[in-house]
Amino acid sequence: MLKTTLRDAAIIIGTAVVLAVVYNAAFSVKPLPWIRQPRVMDTLSTEALVSLLPLQLTDTTAAAAKRDTLPGAQRIRPADTSLQQRTEPRLPPKNDAISPSEQGGIRAVTYKQVLMMLRNEDVLFFDARRRDEFDQGHIPRAQNVDIQLFELDPTYRSSMMQMLYSLDKRRPVVTYCGGGNCELSHKLSEVLKSIGFEHVFIYTGGWNEYSSKPDAPREP
């Protein structure tokens, strides 16, 4: 009796596996890969980034050094960390200087580009990790949107969507998570793009890379 049951179970499982393989290979609109492939993304060029952000706020190291040698030069005041206090943000100019290939899609940004974007208070940063990870350390000004909780908890998702919809969709936005094979920032960026954000970027190095840099500003 036991042998018959095991044999029947093996037949059922084997049949299910075969049907799944056939469906995935022949009929699925988006077949699943057998081996997980790392995402390959185009990185936004620094020239395109400079054209996107207001010039007086991008302030690269070279430009800052040149400016600080001028008589009466003053440094930019630290950015206001409150999203709610921003009533009339300085929006990006029209992106005529950005090539068509660099418009519309979600692009990756590097650590150095993240530092440039941190100097512009109109750039939004969203951390897609869990709240406990976010509380242990995050990029300055970043807001936490726990994308795993977002997918599982309708109440949390509703609250986050209300917050996201209230923001100006023309403001550049950077998402990040742990980096490496972490998919959370990609999921969050797709949510942001779907609700109308025009300039969505992913810091693919994520918190793992950022926290390893001794000169990186961080909170808390």
C-alpha cells in the first residue's frame, strides 16, 4: 500500500514538473529563466545628470573648488531634509541635452553620481529595505518604503501610495536597497515609474557599497 502511494505521488509530481517545464518553455508570455541572471542596466552619463539637475546645485568637486576661489564665494546651505516643507521645488529643466536613449527608462547611477544628487535638495531618495535595516543606517534624506511590506500589507501600501502621489512627479528620484542581487530597489522603481515619476534612477551599488565608503554622509 505504501509503495503504491509513493509511486502514485511520484507520478503526480513528475507529471506536474513536466507540464510546468513545457508551459514555461512554449506557452508562457514571460518565461522564467532556469538560472537567475543578474540585471544589466545602462548607467546614466554624468553629462546627462548635470543637464538634468539645476546647474547651481550639482556643484561637482572641480566646480566647487573653482567657485570657492572667487571673492565673496559662499557655500550652498545644507539641504532641508523635510519633504513636507518643500512647497515650490526647483524643478529640472527640460532635458533637451539628454539623448533619447537616456530619456524615459529607468537608469542606474553610481556612488559618485549619488553624491552629486545629494547636493540637490529636490532629488528624492527612497530606501526599499526593511524598516529595521533602514533604522540602522541610510542615505541622508532617504525615505523608507519597505517594498516587501508594500506587497503584503494593503494598509501600508495605501499609506505609501498616498505619500508618493502627493509628491511632484517631475522631481528626480533615486531608489536603492542592499545592492548586488537585491531586487527591492528595482521593484520600487517600477512602482514609481508606474505612477508617473519622470526621472527614476537606481543606485545599484546600494547600501552595501555606500556604507563601505568612509567619506559617505549617512543617517542616523
